[in-house]
Amino acid sequence: MARPKMLRLPEVLAEIDMSRAAFYRMRARGQAPRIRKLPNGQVRVSRRDLDAWWETCEQSAA
């Protein structure tokens, strides 16, 4: 099984057109895509998790 593509936070923020502060506010409310913190402190979001998050946004908007 192939490992999912991992996106850097600036890539995610650019795709969802959101500031870092807004992203972390959503994350605090449990409304942002799941992040994974690497041992070096960097943050990544899997493409799969971001796509699933987009799906939930579309469903709640309908």
C-alpha cells in the first residue's frame, strides 16, 4: 500500500485559502483537517485527510 502524499502546512493553507491563525482556530474547534506533527516539529496534512475534510465541508454546505 502506497503511503499517502503529505502536504506542508503552507500548501494546505494556499489550497484552502486560509490564514495560519484561522486554520489553528478551526483546529482548536475540531473543524480542521487532521495534522501530523513530525519529530522535527514540522506539520504535515495527508492528501487523503484534506480531501476527506473537503468532502465534509461540501456535505455541510448542502
